[in-house]
Amino acid sequence: MDTSIFSEINWLAVLVAAVLYFALGALWYTALFGKQWIAYQGINVNDPEMKKGSGAIMLSSFFLMLFATICLALLVEKLELNQAVSGIKLGLVTGLGFAFTAISISYLYIKKPFGLHAIDGLYHVVGQIIAAIVLCLWK
């Protein structure tokens, strides 16, 4: 396997894109859709058990978003993308085609409401668009 493509990646751009993707979650799951998401999930915010391990969960989710962003960077490099519109298109393809679809498939089997599909799936669509734009423009 030729790994030379990894030397072409702007690793600082990857880190910034991943941080923006992660930070979007803070806004998305609080100010924008927090109340609806909590209601759909049936979470009792007053349950002290809900807060246990939240730091580890957030750190793990950041590393997963970092991995997704590295994969986006590989696509950006391989496809030689360098414009914002290319980032939007790439984020739409990966966000809708992979993230939203995978979430919705799982949610169908556990019978989650469509509103939850939309909140969680569209978070990743928007996050991947933001990350892909950063990666396309910051060469």
C-alpha cells in the first residue's frame, strides 16, 4: 500500500477541521436542537448517572471525528479538490451518503423517531461540509 498520500495532507488543517466539526456539536446539541434531541432520546437530565463518563465520551467522539476528518482529507487530496464548492459537494456526498444513511439504518431498527434521524444525521452532514471546506481551501 502506497502511504505517500499522507505526506500530502495538511495536518494542521485536519486538526482545525476536526475541532470545528466537534465544536458544531456543542452548538447543535444545545442551542439549536438540544431540547428536541433530549425529548426524542427520552433523557432525564436530572439523573446523575447521565453525567458519568461524559468526559470520556466527548474525548472518544472527538477522536472519531478526527478520524472522519482524516478520511475526508484523503479524499480531498486524491480528488485534487481546492474550492469551497468542492468542499460543499464532498461534505454532502459523505455526510448524506455515509453518515446520515448509517445513522438512519440503525435508527430504523431501534424505531427512533424521524426527527432524531434528522437531528443526528444532519449534524454530521453539516459537520462534514464544514470540515471539507476547510480541507479544500487550506492547502
